[in-house]
Amino acid sequence: MVMNLIYDENLWTVGHFFMWLIIGRYFLKSWLIVIILSITWEAFEYYIPYDIAKETWFNKFTDLIANSFGFYVGLKIRKYIDSKKV
């Protein structure tokens, strides 16, 4: 039961983390854009008619947390690498 919950509900959350880590490292610096994109995507997932996008509200919330944490880590990596380029 617990393993199914972890696999079914939160495996995609790991993907969210790494996707936003890469975005924070290489592409964006704006928290506002990240928040807008994250919330918009989760709202879009609510309305699309595919079973793969159906998830609990709790999982949508954890996706937003994973997005934010991934972006934060990506920005920190960017800052660290940029400071070493002097």
C-alpha cells in the first residue's frame, strides 16, 4: 500500500524536481515566472481528459513544492558555478 502510494502519486514529483532544477540552473532566474508556470500547469492538468493527469490535490501541492525546491537548488548551483568562473 505505501509503496503503491509512493509510486503512483509521487514518482512524477521527482520528475518535477529535476525538471525545475535544470530550468533554474540553465534557463530562468525569475521566481514569479516559476510560480505562474507551476500553478498554470497544475490547473491545466486538472482539466485535460487523460487519466495520467488525474491526481489528488495533495499531490498537486507536493508538485508545487518540488518545483520550488528544484528551482531553488538549480539557482544555487548556478550561483556556485558562476562564482567559480572568475
